[in-house]
Amino acid sequence: EKHATENKVKNLTEEMAGLDEIIAKLTKEKKALQEAHQQALDDLQAEEDKVNTLTKAKVKLEQQVDDLEGSLEQEKKVRMDLERAKRKLEGDLKLTQESIMDLENDKQQLDERLKKKRL
């Protein structure tokens, strides 16, 4: 009976040693998984920070694009207005030059008539 009890104690001791090894191994694996999990969380946070930074930059760039498009439209309108004014002034200049030519012709005719009357 004593021998059987010793064998039982020996078997239980060996079993406990085996279980201790398994527990140690599982604890080590758990720690590795926790570290990997923490690293994944850190990586995720870093990526979220990047996304936030890029999103802010995108919003800022989109606002700049909107501002530039507005400026471009305004510049196009000003350019069209200037072209319209230029064409009007060119037309006015042409009419004025024609009027000057007509007046010069009239003056020349009057000068000739005056010369004829003096003779």
C-alpha cells in the first residue's frame, strides 16, 4: 500500500511538473499574444493618426482648390469684361477716326471752295 501511494505521489508529481510546463508555455504564449495585440493596437493608432493628418490635409487642399477655382472664374469674368471693353473702345476709336477723316475731307473741300472764291 505504501508503495502504491508512493507511485501515486510520484505520478501526481510528474503530472504536476508536466502541467507546470504547460502552464509556463501557455503563459509565455499569452504574453507573446498580448505583446502582439498591443503592437497591433499601437500600429492601428499610428495609422489612424496618419489618416487624421491626411484627412485634414485633404480638406485643406480641397479648400485651396475651391478658392483657386473661384479666383479662376473671377479672373475669367474680368478678362471677358476687359475684352468686351477693349472691343468697344476699338469700335469707338474706329468711328472717331472715320469722323476725323470726314471732318478733314470737309475742311479740305471748304478750303478749296474758299480758295476759288478768293480768286
